[in-house]
Amino acid sequence: FKQKTAYEISLGLVGSEMCIRDRCNRNPDDDDDNDLTTPLSLSLILSLKGGLEMVTLKSGTSTAEVYLFGGVVTSFTKSGRDVLYVRPDAIFDKSKPISGGVPHCWPQFGPGEIQVHGFARNVDWTLVSSGEDTMTMKLTPNEYTKAMWDKEFEVVETVSIKDDALTCELAVTNKGSEPFTFTGSFHTYFAADIDAVQVKGLEGCESFDRLKEESGKVSAPITCKGPIDSLYKNAPAQIDLDVGGGNSVKITGAGWKDAVVWTPWTDMEACYKEFVCVENASCAEPVTVAPGATDSYTHLRAHETEADIVCRLLLEKKKG
């Protein structure tokens, strides 16, 4: 089909196969953006927010929304409650990353040699496949990424809803002949009553307060009484998050070495009381992805709770 205006196309083709010839906001004359060889099983609509491509997933009473711009999950609704949070200042026009949901910090967490939090959250990902309850997308180098980070890579993320839990699995493949390193996180925004937030499971972890530049050790559940931007080293596989109203989230992950908790507090006066960020991360020390070997990291699926978020990181090192 030929591209119409952003609001004229609405696809709901679960189980149907088709090829997408013209994607929104891409040049139809650019051969790199028009792969007609791979049929996709799609559950795809075009969002009314800026006409960005969005994949919708559904399983039982749970639904999720995933934008290809930034490869970001913006909604995970379970039994009518959205577990995730999108800030009111979020913009859906590609002028900046989408502020909320489960955005990527990759290949750099925080400030450093390239732009803050890297580039994965503000470039288009390519849809690989999509079904009713699962989708896969990938990110590969382009001129924009190469200008700041000249590595040969492929990042593949699979987002799925299984047993009413949201699962995000990330695979980082070194496509080059030399090792490279990265830091990163799933910078997850959880809908929460900030006064009721308790982050449990990090007791005993070494911490680093990025605001005060002070090291410490966690001795009790983390509560939010002011701004927090802290790193917790060697985090456990499971973190429990109380979000208020009797609701809680079990966050499980493997491969990620650390965790991060962030609340901007009154720096975001309009919305800080409505969310907290609890992140699966590897940022205390860089992760090395070397050619010639493959490392796989398994994940622990969360048990019963009001909502589950399962994050998994796979590091795949290209065999020579």
C-alpha cells in the first residue's frame, strides 16, 4: 500500500501477512527503508500522536503499546490499570525521546563521551515481527549513530505479554571484529503515588548517590522524601516495588548487574508525585561485548502480584 496521511491508515491484521512498503516519516525513495522481502504478521496501528508507528499487544486482560521510535513500551495495562507512566510533557514527533514507559539508555547510561543516555531512545527501530502478544524489533547503525559511536552492532528487543507479565528481552550482538563496551538500562517509569513508594530488595547493596556524589550501603526499603538519583551495585534478580493503593510490581531481571532509582521531585512539579523510575541497569562498570564467544543471561519470571515486569538482557558475542 502507499502511505497516506498519518491518520488515514489503521491496521489491525493479527494473523495476516503483508509487507510494509512505506513507513511513516521515511523517504519512499530510500531503498534502505524499504525492505519488501520479509512478510510480517502484524498487530499494528499508526498512533494519533504524531503519526508514529505503534504496535499493540494483548493477552488476557493485559495490553501493551510499543512505539518503534525509540523502541519504547509506553503502556502496560493489567486489569484496567496502567503499570507504566508517560509524563505529561512527552512529545510524539521525533524531536526528542518519548518521556515515559520503558525507554532505552544505550549504549551509554547518563553523561559521557556521547549524548546523555545514548541514542537508542531517539532513533527509529525496525519492526522484525509481531503477533497478538509478542513483537520483535531491532536497531542497527546508521549515519546518525555512526557519527557518535562507530561500532558495528545489532540490538534486538522482544517485547511480550506472557502469563499477564510484561517481558522485555534485549540482545546485543557485536557485528564487528573488535570488542566494544557499553553501559545501559531499561529506564522504566512506573505509575505510583510517590508518597507511598517503597523499593524493596536492595538491602545490603552498595549505593552511589549521583546527586550528592556519596557512596553508601542500603539498610532499609527505599522511600522517596526528596529527589533521588542513585545507583545500586550488584542488584538482586528481583526487586519489589510498592506503588500505593495496595498495588505492587515485581521487577525481575538477569544480565543486568545494577539497579537505578530516580525521582526528579519538584524539578518536575507537574508530575513528580505520579511516578518513580526503577531501572534494570548495567552502569557501574561497562559491559564488554567481544567477538568469538556467546554469553547468555537467563531470567527469573516473577510470581503472582498485582503486576509483573520481567527484563532480560542477552549479550551475544559474534563468533568469528
